[in-house]
Amino acid sequence: MENNNYQQLTRTFQRLSRFSHLSSIASWDMFTMMPPGGSAARGEALAELSVLQHQILTDKKVGEWLDAAHSENLNDVEQANLREMQRHYQQASLLPEALVEAKSLAGSKCEHAWRTQRPANDWQGFSANLKEVVKLSREEARLRAEAKGCTPYDALLDIFEPDMTSARLDVLFADLKSWLPQLLAQVVEKQAQQSFVPPQGPFPIATQRELGLETMTMLGFDFNGGRLDVSAHPFCGGVPEDVRITTRYDEEDLLSALFGVVHETGHARYEQNLPRTWQGQPVALARSTAIHESQSLFFEMQLGRSNAFLKKLLPAVHQRFGSQAAFSEENFIAWNQRVKPGYIRVDADEVSYPAHVVLRYEIERALINGDIEVDDIPALWDEKMQAWLGLSTKDNYRNGCMQDIHWTDGGFGYFPSYTLGAMYAAQLFHAARNALPGLDSAIAEGDFSALFDCLRQNIWQHGSRFSTSQLIQQATGEDLNSAYFRQHLTSRYL
């Protein structure tokens, strides 16, 4: 049989993909629907599944097929798929089965307890579970770093963002630090001269949900292959054929849940438009977490907070919640573009948002590299929040170092992708604007077809066929250039 080794690999990865499907839906259920009493059993079931996937992927036959497949006659896409298979195999084969299981169990336990510990501001309880997650994550990082010849943190970063290093991040973030604090101060000062009328609630949750669903429809979400639910922390999960997005509601705050939905819809549209012809293969997966975040931030910030989109959205807000001073066109746009440094990352405006990311990056890198311990996190968090945003989180763990879900399951190395994503999103929108001269008027009319075609052609349809660098160069004509992000913030806010 022609390309026999490659065919064996595609069958194996198809099988892995199906187990991954089950795992992601069981995880979605755990975060949304599962009664508290099911937590321990679900954690064990997911750990069992992760061990099974690990066994299939690290079987020595897979290594033999990979070696042999390199000399088979493969086309471009198959070669890209083989490269991705090799990457998955190498990532997995560095870890012993016992570590995979222990990490999954510790993560489930930490995340489940976090749901009640965070509202209770219980850092002591949380940190006890987090220490176990950190211990196992450091062990994973050590094994990966020895094999790759890099720092422990860079070894974890590579899982989420292939080819990215902390040395490169330090250059990008040092550039941010050189201009962002000043820009933030200028915008806050400028907006202090403006008067904003805050929306007056309550905004019933059922009606907020209707508005969210209408907005998802406007943005092209396919409800035949996905749904919207509620969770403690908004996320996009499931699989490309069945994408599950969530938000969280507050009856006094209309826009937090709504823009959470817009953000997650960006993730979902990417997943729903990944190449179906290569389904079940690694090449059909999203390129990286930063490219994924670029899509959600493209929807939420570049498109969603633009004047044209807000004008288009306003009639739906009026229809659901009536007229009030806050919903005049001028005020609605101003309120959605207001810059107000706050404690919560997911509610942050796009000017202060990078501060939240750099802070987390610096802490998690020091933590994984062994320069600090879990007990050091609260004081460092407070110090960095004061330096960046002038806010203290002393003893306020709930709105400080306990607010995110990422560290509970050992997702160290993920946070930088948010700000990388914001940079990619600005660059992609700039390229789209150059390619589509009437873009703003099309958005104001609610016609996003050309814009989404741009994303489909340049990003969505390629899956993991190209490296991040190649993907962005093909889409925009150059590699990542953070100047577009600065330009975007300056032109929108100053």
C-alpha cells in the first residue's frame, strides 16, 4: 500500500481525535452543567482518558511510522500533517504516564475547589491545591526543557505558541512598557474631561441571553454546530463540529456578558471554519493559542468596539432594553470605548489589558523557572498591579491572583498569547482595511461577509498547515509587527 506508514499514522490520529472529542465535551459539562458531587468521579474519568490518549500517542510503533513516513511520497498538506504529528508525538513522549495522570487529577481538583474558594477569597485553601499543580508543572517543564535545551518556562510556552521564546517576548513586552503606560495615562486624562452615562440596570439575564444569541447570529455563528451556556469563567470549548461557548451574567452589567459572547464567538468562528477535509488530523487544528486569541480579539476589540459595529448593535439593545440616556449613540460608543484600569483581566479595556498579561507572564515564568514560590504570588501581584495600574490587591485574592482559571490545571505559558493575539489582530485588521476600501460602511450596515471571507481565506482554512510566522506573512505581507497595535490604540483612543 502506498504511503503505508503515513496511512497508519492518520488512522491513529483519527482515533486520538475521537477520544479528544469525548474529553472536551466531558470537560465542557464539568465547567457548566455538572453537579458538585460529580467532581471527583469526573476528574478520575478525564484522567483515565488522558492516560489512554497518552498510551496511544507514545506507542513505539508511532515513532517507527513517523521515522519511516519521512521517506514516503507525501504532498504539501501531508508533509505539514506529518510535521504536526511529529510535534505531538515528541511533546507526549517526553512525559511518563504517571505524570500525565497525576497532573490531570491535580488540575481537576484545583479547578473544582477554586469555584468556591475564589468567591470566599480563600487564598490558603486555593494555594494548597495550586502548590501540587505547580510541582507537577515544574516536573513537566524540566523534562521538556532537558529535551529541547531551553529554560523550563520556554518548554511550556512552546506547547501553546510553537517557536515563541521568552527572549522574544521580553523584547515585545519591553517595547510595550516603553509606550503603553504613557498612552494609558493620556487616555485616562482625556476621558476624564468627558461625561459618561452608565447604563442603568437591572438587565434580566434571560433578555441578556437573547441579545447575546442575536449578536452571535449577526456574527455568523453556526447554531447547527454549537451552543451558548453559562460558566464561572467564559470559554470556548467542544470540537469544530460542536463548538460550546460560555459567558457569565451580571444583572447590573449589560456589556460584560455581551462582549464575553462576542469574544468567544471569534474563537468559535475560527473553530467552525477549520478545514473539514483534513478533519481528525493535527494539521486541521488551530495554529496556536495566539492565533486563536487573535480571532477572538479581532471580533471583540477590532470589530466589536469599533464605532461602526456599535452603531449596528445599538438598535438590538434598544429593542431588548428600551431607551435610556446611556443608549444614545454617542454615549453608547463612548461607554464601550472607555478606558478604566480595573482589577479583572476579562473585563479590562484594550488599553490596560496588556498590563494584566505582562504581569501574569512575569509571575508564571518566575514560578516555573523556580525563582519564586506559590506563597510569593500575592505580594508580587499587588506590587505589579500598583506599578502598572495604580491598584492594590493586598488581601483581595478574589480580584487579584485567584481570578483566572488558567493556572488551576497547569496552563502555564498560555497568558502571553492574549497580548500576542491583540498584536496579530491589529495587524490583520489593518491588512483587511487595506484590502477592503469600503469596510467601515459595510460594518455599519451589518455586512461582515467580505471581512469574514478575508479571515477564512487567510487564517481559518489553513488550520496548522503553516507556521505562525508563515501564516501571518501570507495574510499581511510581513511577520508580527507590534507597531500596528500601537497605531490602533493611538488612533481609536487619542
